[in-house]
Amino acid sequence: MAEVFLWGALRPSAGGAASVTIEAKSIRELFRKLEEQFPRMQPFIDEGISVSIDGVIYQDDWSQTLPEGSEIYLLPRIAGG
Amino acid sequence: MGKETPFTKREFKSVGTRPVRPDGIDKVTGRARYGADFDMPGQLVGLILRSPHAHASIKSIDTSKAEALPGVKSVITSKDFKDISKTDTELAEILENCMARKKVYYDGHAVAAVAAVDAKTARAALKLINVEYKLLKHVTDVDLAVANKAPVINRNCKTAGVDPAPTKASNISRRSEFGHGDVDKGFKKADVIIERNFRTEQSHQGYIEPHACVASVSPDGNGELWVCTQGHFVFRQQCAQMLGMDVAKLRVTSSEIGGGFGGKTHIWLEPVALALSRKANRPVKLVMTREEVFRASGPTSATSIDIKIGVTNDGIITAGEAELRYTSGPWGGSWAMLGAMTAFACYELENVKTVGLEVLVNRPKTTAYRAPSAPMAAFAVESMIDELAKKIGMDAVEMRIKNAAKEGTQSSYGPVYGPIGIGPTLEAAKNHPHMKAPLGENQGRGMACGFWFNFGGQSCTNLNIGIDGTATLTVGTIDVGGARASLSLVVAEELGIPYDKVKAVIGDTGSLGYNEMTDGSRGTFASSMSAIKSCRIAIEDMCARAAQIWDIPVDKVIWQDGHAHATGKNNNAPLSIAEIAATAEKTGGPIAGHAQIVADGAGVSFATHICDVEVDPETGSTRVVRYTVIQDAGKAVHPTYVEGQFQGGAAQGIGWALNEEYIYGEDGRLQNPGFLDYRIPVCSDLPMIDTQILEIPNPNHPYGIRGVGETSIVPPLAAIGNAVSNATGVRMTHVPMSPPRILDALEKHSEASDEEPAL
Amino acid sequence: MAMLVSTTINGDATDFSCEADETLLDALRNRLSMTGVKEGCGTGDCGACSITLDGALVCSCLVLGAEAQGRSIETVEGMSDGEKLHPLQQKFLEHAALQCGICTPGFLVAAKVLLEKNPNPTESEIRYALAGNLCRCTGYDKIVRAVQDAAAQMRRA
Ligand code: FES
Ligand code: FES
């Protein structure tokens, strides 16, 4: 079980919650379960979500594993110059 | 890759040295080829017709006269592109920006294009195109665009990120929110609270090389594109989709790039050139004029930021709150979102809330500019911190140190930080001799901090070992300022061979897998990670070859100092790369290492800048007299080019802070589309820019490398604002702090000084 | 109507044809493939197109091709002496005075003119002499240092 924190814009799709609890071992599984449980997150996931695992930001690279007890934070996909 | 090859505190031989860059000679002798320096046989000259109006619907376009002009080979309008708005809205908007469909949204928006045998004929043809417009009400100002009676720019735009979803169209395309804690509670604990509005004007990246490309499309669906870009793989993808071409059949070659800073991450004229070429069945060269660059490419957001910060008397920030409104041009973007994420990122706050609003206006589509959106937010936050420090009688550096984020701090945008460098840059600033240097009359000193994320992303590299033992590294990320030197150093380090035995080249889109742009400070970070992996694959192979040569098991071979060594009891002399390569034909063919990765874990970056300015009270004109940049670079691969990034970003920030702005008239037309009136800093405007590189290794990179390119543009607006305020006693809240704005502020201040105490 | 123009470019007698309203910059780049001369603005504001005309520093985008008749032109392409780089070129490389390098040809030509007139310029003289050349990448710091260092070397030579 991991507590997954949501950034502001994602919260309405989880009924306003700032975090949700999900059982997932990889980013792939995390997104699949989020889609199942919170269908309104779909457009955000399609647009691209970055996942911060213990402060290190990963793009939605599915193979990335989520270590037990890690801090997981979802962030919008960002662009640079 | 991050997890398998954690950072080790290794001693470097090549990395960290300062050799001459491999592409340097071509650039000092005039041989290097940039976007406009390339020709194809039989090429035509392309030109684009642009809207003189800020907002209008296109009733009709008559191109028949232009088409009939002798020497004109093709004329195109939006009709020559398939309507993709139903299948891919995001790409459709990019295409609509390249060629207006039903409406023009800004002064300079492309409406038609011609290709002709020479420039003279093309110019004449443009004049023969007749466009009938119906003028619409326009809005260019960020705050007017969100006001009640503002003309709605796009009827389909409903604010995203609001629950429940609004039904009425508005000029706010998206609302995003970040933060944690409870700001109301936080403000109750504060002894002093300040609330202000800050504004920054729109600036342009100002690269000296205008956009340019040469396109050639043949009737069999194959195409070639030579272009100055920060990401040829991305350009290929987007252009192919827009033109309905197979991605594999469009080969894009990147030219040398004459500056980009984010501005060359977006396409503008490339699909137009390709469409002109396809229609004419001839190559077409399209080069923007400087005026077109300003009117139709680039700029950053204009912003208006409402901010409120509370502190206790002993300097602890109890709450920070901001609403950030950023223009995004006629289409939505995520610029305010980036501002909202970065605004308070330097500090450890118990209670913080930021809201970003993306605002549509009749200005060119906003584009990334070096740490996009962060400088404006930092201007607001860092100006306030200085003001608050003064109010409670605390030293501004001390107050920042007290509140600085550290390892374990929850960032204002969410995640908890790993090892970060804000504290060390502040300590370095505090102890820097610059801080203690005396100031002259009318001079003031200011400082400010800045933050940027840095990115990783997809990268792909090829390493090929020549039969003489030299190495060619092919990368797919553009070299914007010395990357070939840095990557050659990394390969030299990893293989254990001299720097001058490595040649780094930028491959075209036919030679490598997909690579993301050189943006987000990712070029050296991500490509070096991939290059290291390429090297390690080749090394493994070379160890196997050595085992074959020696006829011993492969696990008895180790790699050290550029040589394969046999372990155990035998007296095989070590084999160099050249020796192994010489026998490649017999041991399995060419030696190579191909790697593709998603380079994650770029590692955030922080900077602290110190600056001294002198303000002329008569004219309001401001000179920067001393400037110091202190930034965390992770391991600095080529320190001279790291310094160059620090200095260049600071200079751009100084220009933005003091002079650079888009000026629109009542008619919504840009009034200063040229370097004469949009004045970037010249040599005589600036002092030497001192730098101090801090090397706080990035634990996610095998060499500890972080991105370094962008953070340096973040602090200058606020550092200069604070310096001006310390010189004059007036708080500046509007960037650029041009002479008229400073004079105005000085006058208002002297009028009000009887009632209000000075800052 | 195209016209024929006879000039000396980097020491070589060179003829080219150009239109009456064609700039020298366009003629050099498009007719003679001398693409070391860059165009950043076309309006005399950036200095990327700097060349010398009979020894005087000019923006070639502000000169007509026809005006070059009978005159001597020097560009970045003529700066090195065979294999040997001009000290300015060498010092620009050593000091990393270029990032993207688009401004470099103009700076080199302008700096060469400066050092011919003033072999020992102060920092501020260098800054004012190069104020007509825009660089967006470097913040000028390393450019000024490269010019100082080249000047010192040339004085020793
Ligand atoms: S191109 Fe001549 S000065 Fe800019
Ligand atoms: S090095 Fe890029 S403009 Fe000067």
C-alpha cells in the first residue's frame, strides 16, 4: 500500500482528497489502478503525469518500480527552455 | 539507469578539465553552418504573409494573382494542410499558429506563404495576395484579459482545473493549484504580513540567429529538412504528422544553432516550408527576418502576480500565498502552472498555496524561455522577502538562510527534497567578498535566489570504436553551447582515452532513435547518461574480445585506464582499445555501444545572485556595476562552459529586469519588433560577471551531473529589483525597471514620503 | 538589372554580379557563398554581419553590393594565416568566448579593427568598441577577456 499525493488540479477527480492509497509496484500499475478507481483522472494521465518517488521526478516511465514505503507525489508534465 | 549506477565519489581524469571545444575552429573561421547557411540545388525562396491585425476573422484569401505571377512556384494557405483539429487538438493548435485557419489571433500571425525563384519575385507575390479580414475586438494586457468585459478570444475555451467545470467561455484556459498546510492559520501566526501586486512584461529569448530552414519534399512522400532547432526528432514528429507523411520518410538534419534558450523548441515555419516544397516539387528555403522573429515567434509570458507573505518577528515565514496570471498567447499553455510550482520552491514553508491562471491574449504563442515562468514568480517572492526582512529589521541573507529548504523539506510543489543546494549557495553568498565591498553614491546592493527543476527524458546514443582505437559518439541532442565538448570529456573519462581521441557528432533523425529536445537543461545530463551506458556496453564487448585474444574466460578480464587487463596468474600484457579494435574483424566485427534510456532524476538546481546597481536619480537609468552568480552545478563537466551558462543567463535576466519588453499599441500591434527598440544588453552595459560553481553531486547520475543551463536567469529580476530598492528607497514592482518606470516610482515616492516611511 | 562589381575580398580579386538594391551582405552570402558573414537583423543593430571595407568596420547589411566596387573587403574567412589562427581566434577558443558562435565572426572582425587602432585598450574601451555587436549567450565576460588576452599576446609578438 502506498499513499499517493495529488497536486491541486487532480484532487477533484478523487473527490477532493489530497492523497489516495493505492497498492502498486510500478508506475504502470499505479496508473492502471488510478484509472480504474478514479475515471476522471484519465485525461490527466493521457496528457502525461510525472511521478516523484522520494523526491526524484520520473516521467511516466512504466517500468519504474515504487519501493515500499516511498513518498509518491504526482505532478503535471513540465517543459523547459 | 539511475538506480544501477549510483553516484560514486570518483576521481576524474577528463571530466572537470577545460579543453578547447571540438566545434570551435569552424566557428571562429566562419565555416560552421547555421540554419541559413545551407542551400539545396534548385531551391526556391519562401516568404510568409502575416496578419497586420491583432484579432480578426479571415473572410477570404485570394491567391490567384500571386499564383499567376511568373516565377512563383507555389502559394499555400491553411487549405493546404489537413484539418487535424478533431484528431489531435494540441498539434492542431501548433499548426494553426504556423498558419491561421479561420481567424488571426495576433499581429504577425501567418496567413499565407509563397515560394518563388528569387526573393524579389516572392516579395512581389506576397503583395498580390488579397486577404479580407473582419476585425474583432482584441486584448493584449494580462489583467484586462481576465476582466469582466474582455473580448473572449476563443469561444471554445472553458477553464480547466475548476470543479465543477464551467459552462461559459473565458480567457482563462486553466487553473492549477499547489501547496500544503493552511495559509489562513499561517497568516494568523505572522507578526508582519505584506501583500502586493507585481507585474512583469513580455520578453523574447533574443537568439541572434533568426529561424531558418530548407525543406525538400518529393512526390513519393520522402522529405528532407535542414533546420536550426533545439530538437530535430521532435520537429520531425510534429511536421510529419501535420503533413500526413510517414515519420521515417522525413529526415531532419539539425544545423548549428545560433541560440535558442527555449525559443527553438517550437515549430513555426518548418511545416510551411515543407508544404510549399511539396506543392512546388522543389526545395524551399525559408528564413525569418528579425521583425518576424519578434512578431511571430518566441516570447515569454507577461505576468501579473498577487502575493501575500507573513513572517514572525524572528524571521520565520509562517505562510505564503500567490495568484499568478501568465499570458499564454491565443492558446492555452502551462506557463502559470510552472510559475505556481516554482514560486516558493527555495523555502521550507509550513503553509503555502499558489494558484496559476493561464490567460489567453492576442499576442504570439508563449514559448519556453530558459527556466520558463520561474523568473517572474521569483521576482515577486524574492522582492517580498527582502521587504519583509527590512520590516522586521533582519538581514535579508540571514532571513533566507533561516527559511531555506533542505534535504527532507516538503517542496512548495509537493515532493520532499533530496540533497539540494539552496543552503550552500546562500552560505557562499554570505561569505562572498562581494557582500562586504563598499558601495558608492546612488548605489545599492541586492540579492535573490532562484530554483529550477531540470529535466531528463528520452535519449539515445551510439558509440563506435574506430580501428585505430578512437571513438565516435553520435548523439541526438543539439549542442547549444559546448555539449560536444562535455560529452567528449565523458566518453574520454569512461573509456580511459584522451579527450582528443573522441569525436562527438550530432546525428540526423535517420541515424538514431528518438531523442527529446535540448531543453530543461537536459542535454548534457541525459545524453551523458546514455553515453556512459554506450561506453559500458562497448567496454563489456571489448573485454569479451580480449578474452578471445588471450583465450581465457571473460570473467578473468577487467577494464582499467582504457585497457583490458587479464587477472590471475598469467603474463598477458594489457590490451589498449586500439589493439583490441585492430583485431575486431576476427573477434566479431565492429565494436559499438548503442544505448537508449529515459534519463530520470535530473536533480533540481538552485542559485543565489548578488548584484550592485547605480541608479541615476535624474534620468532613472540604472547600471549594473558588479554581479556575482553562485550556483549548484552538480559535477561541472567543463567548468568554463558552466561559467558561460551562469553568465549568459544572468545577462539575459539583467536585460529583462532593466530594458526588454514587448510594447503593444492601442491597435494591438507590436511597436518594437527590432533590436533597436527591443534593447538587449550590449557589451558596454555590463560589468564582468563573477561566478562561483558549487558542486553538490546529483546522486542519480553516475558522475553526479545536474543540469546547469537555466537556473541562472531566475534570480536577476529580483536581485536587481532589491538592489534598486536599496539604492533609492523605492520598492519596484514592475519589470522591466526602465528609466521612465524608475523615475515615476521616485516621483511618487517623494510625493508620498511625508505620509509613509521609506522602505 | 544585375550589375557587375569588382572587388578585392580577403586579398583576392573577386567579381560578382548583384542587383542594384541588393545588400553587400546578401551578395557575399548568396552570390559568393561567404556564409561566415552572418545576418542577425538586417537593420544594422546586431553586428553579426560585420566586415571591413577599405579597413573601416561596417555592417554589411547596411552597404549595397554596388558600393563595394573597386574596394577592399575583409571578412572572418580571411582572418587566419593559412593554418595559423589569428590570435583573436585562438583566444576566443581558449577562453570559451563563444557558446552558439553565431555572433563570433562579427566580434572577431570588430575586435581586430579595435586592436589595429588601439593595441592596448582598457576594459571599458573594449566594451564600447564592441557595443555594436550583440551576443545573447555569453554575457560578454569571456569575450572581453579573450580580447584582452589576444591584445596582450599581440603586443608581445
Ligand atoms: S545583420 Fe547587419 S547588423 Fe545585424
Ligand atoms: S555566442 Fe551565441 S550569440 Fe554570442
